[in-house]
Amino acid sequence: MEHHDLDPYPIPKDETPLFINEPWLIDKYLFDYSERIKEPEAAEDNVRVYVPLDINREAILRRLRLLISQYQEANEDNEMHFSRDVDMLISQIEIYDQIWYVRHMPKEGKHSVEAISLVKDFVFLLENIPDGCAESFPFETIDELREEYLL
């Protein structure tokens, strides 16, 4: 049995972590719910654990590259799961954008310069997913990201 590194303090200890109460960021089952519940599960043996998740440009792009490598192509059989996994990364982009927007408060636009740059690279990777005759993914996702961040 492996023992896990249970750290009672944030790393680094002199900084305060950002707690985001959205368990669906790491739980695919919860991500599929239309009503996303933030409260801990009512199970008697439940322990809510906060797992650190680094959200930065390279981490998000690395996760997308891993998904593309995992699925290989977008086809009818996998497009629902592929799309859901990419949507989880888009949630991370939204958090990244919110943080950078507040840090720099741009005078124009509704998105941070950092997020816009990230979305350009994210869309580029999506555009290069081999098309195995998928009906809507990644095409609709690309259009939505372009409309929201790039136009």
C-alpha cells in the first residue's frame, strides 16, 4: 500500500492558495451534471480533499496535448468523451483568465491578454486534431472559443 504525501500546509508555505470549490474540475462524473453541486457528498465516510492543481499556460496546453495523444482523432465513437475532457480544460482557461484579468484590469475587452494568447494556441492544437468523421467536436468548440476570445 502506498502512503500519500499529506501536506497540512500550502506549498509554498508563505503563499495563500486559491481554493476553488468546483469538484467537477477533476471529477468527470460530476462534470456531466447540469446542476453542479459544490457541497461535499453526504456519505457517512466522505472526506473532502483539496488536491492542488497548477493552472498556467503550459500546464493547460500540456493537458490538451495529452488528451489529443490519448484519443488520437475525433470520431463518432469518442467525440462526446473527447469534448467533455476538453471542456474541463476550458474551465481551467476560464479560471486562468479571471485571475489574470483581475491582476491587470485591462482597459479594453473582457478577457486578459494572457488568456487570449493561451486560447490562440489552444485553438491551434484543436484545429490539428485528426478528423475521423466527428460530427461536432472539435469544430463547435473552436467556433465558441474564437467567438468568445479571439473576435
